Amino acid sequence: MSGISQARRLGKCFLLMDNMLVVLGFFVVFPLISIRFVDQMGWAALVVGIALGLRQLVQQGLGIFGGAIADRLGAKPMIITGMLLRAAGFASMAVADAPWLLWLSCIISGVGGTLFDPPRSALVIKLVRPAQRGRFFSLLMMQDSAGAVTGALLGSWLLQFNFSLVCAIGAVIFILCALFNLWLLPAYKLSTIRTPVREGMAIVLKDKRFVTYVLTLTGYYMLAVQVMLMLPIMVNNIAGTPAAVKWMYAIEATLSLTLLYPIARYSEQRFSLEQRLMAGLLLMTVSMVPMGLSSSLQQLFSLICVFYFGAIIAEPARETLSASLADSRARGSYMGFSRLGLAFGGALGYAGGGWLFDVGHDFNQPELPWAILGIIGAMTLMLLWWQFLPEHVKSPVTETDKLG
């Protein structure tokens, strides 16, 4: 086995172990925030939606800066610093007894994410050959699902005792992540050249197709982030107990672990990335509209199954398409900017979703937020279809297999 092939193999093993810890630490805490502060403390969903939106906006909106700095300094120092900041954000969340404290803790957590997330994504592009990325992203997403249900199970069990304990466990996991990276992560360069921060950002911003594609995904993410806000609230309201939320993540884990990789293998030779992304978004959109009319867990979980099935189809295609469009001279900058759609979509999806949920509750129209999300999904689908017309598509950037 050549030195480069061995480095790739070891690097992929490291990425899988690291990803499991990061996902576990995140899902121990974040799915329970809406239940803790809306259901248990009686805060308005808008207040909690703003908190979740701030985390999303800071983490993803500043991602281009985190990625550009990582292009210059390398992945390791950014990842370690970011994970320690995420731990600090969880620790401060444990004592949040006023909205501004919750918002501050989410901002700190978001800053941590903007430091470690883009370089970790850029390492996938660096260490995984283009032809293998779709399958590797599918493996990562299978891990995400398993980590999500495991974290939600652990967090919901800990919530019976104390929310501070939930936050403490999440913080400890991210401290362990930082130590894991400090010990095992080599000092990889992310890009083929040591691109200055400003130059790396300029390369991305001049790529009109990539910029348009990323911003269009705002609508996609407005739907996707509801698994952290309105869906847990809906499950809790119908079931009458926060413990039922774990079954929502169990559904996602079961579908992902059984279907995600086979669907990716089957579809990658038969359908384009663009077709897979739009098909998944269509299913997510269709499932949204009747959510507010659900009156039983069976109905709600059936719609959640359709939503997750759409995400299983769309997510590997979306991530692989973003990676295929990245210029090897500024991988960190590209992966950082690719999170901007999630920044806008997360902020609008959380804050707007929370506000619409409150309005629908006040006017006894629970279907209102879900209908509007369905309209947003349909508009996003039309914009993606227009971008993917043959006259608007050019060949993605090619890259070498060097590990430089």
C-alpha cells in the first residue's frame, strides 16, 4: 500500500471516529433545548427559536472566515479551539435562566462550530477521492443518525434529573473531542497552496454558480432545521412527554442505517446529484404541509418518516455536489461559504418557525407554519430546477489525488 493510500485510509478512519463524538455531543443537548425552555420553563417558542437561530447564523454565517483562516493556518488548531468553545457554550447554557443568557450560550457554541466545522468538511474533500465521496458522505450521515438517536436517548434520560447535567455531559464530550484531535490529528494543510485569507474568500465569491447554489439552499435548510424546533415540540405536545422525542430520532436512525447507503449506491449510477437533491426536497416539502393537522403520534410519525426519507435522498447528494464544486486552491473557504445557506436557512427557519408556531397556536391554526414551510420548499425546488438546466451548468472543478 502506497504512503498516500495509507494516509487516506487512516485519515478516513479518524474522520469517522471524530464525527461520531461530535454528533453525539451535539445531540445530547440541542434537541432538548426547545423542550426545556418552551415546555418546562414556559418561554415563548420565538425566544427559543431566536436562540437556535443565533447559533445557526453565527456558526454557518461566519463559516467562510473560519474556513479561510484554516486554509492559512491548517485544520488542527482551528478544530481544537472550536471544540473547546463549543464545550464552553454548553457549560454556560446550563445556568441560563434568562433569554439573554441562552442567546449568549448559543452564540458561544456557534463560534466554536464556525471554527471546527469548515476544516473538518475540507478534510473529507482532501482525504476522500472524488469518486468515493458520495458513499463516504453516506457513511457519515449514517453515523449522524446513529449519534443523533443515541444522544437524544442519553439527553432525554438525563433531563429527568437535571438540565444542567445534560449540558455538562455535552461539554465533557466536546472536551474529549478536542483532546482526541490534539492527540491524533496530523497537521494537514487543507489546500494545495497556503492561500491568504482574503484571497481564498475572493476565489469563492467570484464563483457565481457556487454562490447562487449555496444561497438557494436557504429554503432547503428552513425545512431541515425543524427537526430541532417544531418537530420535537409537536411530538411532545401530542405524546404529553418529552421522552417521546427519542422515538423521532429512532425513526431517523432506523431509516438511515437501513436505507441511506443502499439508496446512495443505487442512485449514484442512475441519477445525477441534481436529480437526487430535488427528489429528496420534493418529499420533504410534501410531508410538511399536513404536519399541523396531525392528531395522533401514528399520523405524525408517518409524516416524519416521509420527511426523513426525503432527507436520506437529498443530503448525500447535496454534500457531494457542494464538494464537487470546490476549488482545490481554497477548500476551507469553499466549505465555509457552503454553510451560508444553512446560516440563513437556520436563522429564518428557527426564528420564523418559532414565531409562526406561536401565531398558529394563538389563533388556533396549527397548520399555518407547516403550510408556509411547504410553500417555501416548493419555491426552493423551482429555483434549483432553473439552476440545474443544461445551459446553466458547467463541469465541476477537477482536482488531483495529492495529499499536499
